[in-house]
Amino acid sequence: MGVLEGRTALVTGAGRGIGAAVAEALADEGATVLVSDAGVAVDGTGRDAGPAEAVVAAINARGGKAYADVTDITDFQAAGDLIGRAAETLGGLDVVVNAAGILRDGMVFKMPEEDWDAVVAVHLKGTFNITRHAAAWWRANRGGQYRLINFTSMSGLQGAPSQPNYAAAKMGVVGLTFSCANALRNYGVTSNAIAPIAGTRMTQGIKGGGSMDYSDSNTRLSPKNCAPPVVYLASTQSEWLNRRVIFAGNGRISLMSNPVVEREIVSATGTWDIPTAFAEIETSFKEAVLWPNIFDKPPAK
């Protein structure tokens, strides 16, 4: 008996990479899974039922239970139909994992509008489309232990310089996740996000120069290493965990901090004049802003 025996799950972007690893892990632990993937290229073009069907075949061959789906999650009505079909096919909908994604990288000063729109459509609007219809189903079927698990990225949390579209969408996913955590808890839903690191099609262009080794030979960065915290969140044991971001991969599972006030200055009169504000901001904040993220150079000594 797996820890998810009797649970039902929909996983988007489940035809390859991390999504496939998550779908297989959920099924291996007893969940019945709807594997949803439109089978597009990394840039979102094309369509192929093969990837989703291959994952379903692998799950079923191991004695699991899974079904394939090729819905375009950027289509609001199609996403609604998918949620209804998932609940009917699976016999309920306990878990939704939003892992679908594409890439169209480029610096912000030369990014075409269509590349921005395409990436935001899949990552942010697609996550909203699925979540919106799942939330309505959960609200109408209150009383369960439901789980919303959205995929964000360190690209958004840290601000990858060549991924303004992807980073913005992924930070939008965090905001949506937090909003859902507050809005849906009375209906038995927890809402959390996973920030993964793994070698997939999306990281194949990252190489050398002191960067992470994303090759297949680096087992630490296998997509399978991102699955355990997703399985935990999908279980009934995770009821206590809500409105958080979990980092997963490279042998690590990390609880990320939510935004908190780091330093604060307060005016005794309730108002600020410009010279005083300038002086107080530099005195109180400047020393705390030393090397804020992985893309910055170390401060000069």
C-alpha cells in the first residue's frame, strides 16, 4: 500500500522531465493519475500525444493506473473541460499539480512581444486556468483533503537575467499560490509551490563556465529527485503545510522563507521629508544589501 493509495491526481506538463517524474512517483505510491501534456516543443510549438501516452504506458506497466490527456491548458474552456473530465475519469480530484511549461529566453531589451505572451500564457495563465476550475470543483465538493501544487522556479525567485518572461510568470505563480492558500483553506485545500532544479529539456542549453552540470550523468539532478516533496504535499499527512515554497532537487529539500520585513525605518511624525528619508534609507538599508542573489557579482572589497 502506497502513501497515496486511493488518491486521485491531475498533473499537467507530465509527458516529460519533472512532470513525468512527478506523475510516475504519484502513481507508484498508489494514486490514480491523469497525465496531461500537449506534447509541444520547448518553445511551445507543435503538438504530440506521444509523450503523455508513453508515461501512461510506463505507469500501467508497473501496475499503476493512469490516463493520458493532451489538453491545451492556455485555453480557459478547455481547461474547464479537463477538470470535469479528470474528476469523472478518476472518480474524484484530490490533487492538482501544475507543472506545464515552455521557454523562450532572451534579454528584456530585445524580447519580442510574442515570446513574452507565449511563456506567460503557459506558465501563469495555464496555471490559473487549471486552478480556477479545480477550485470551483473543490468548493462544490467540500469535505475532502485537496492539494494544489504549483511549480515556480528559482529563475523567478532570484531573477534570471535572460528569462524576464519566465521569471515574471513564475513569480506570478507564487502570488497565485499564496492567494489560493488563503482563499481555499475553508474548502479543505492546501496550496503550495515547488521550486525545482533538475536536468531536463529546458536546461540542455546550460553548459560549462562553472554552471551546474545538467547532463544525464549527474544523478543528483535527475527529475526523480524533485518528486518526493510533491508526493508528501499530495498526501493527507501534509494538511499542516500551506502557503509555502519548497525547493527540491540536487539532493536537497528546502523550505524557502516567505517575504518578511528585513529592516524598517519609522518616522516619529508619520511623514518623511526627502533629505531625512535619503539619510535614513542609506543608514539602515545599505549595509543589508550586500550580495542579494546568485546572479550578482560579489561586492568590491
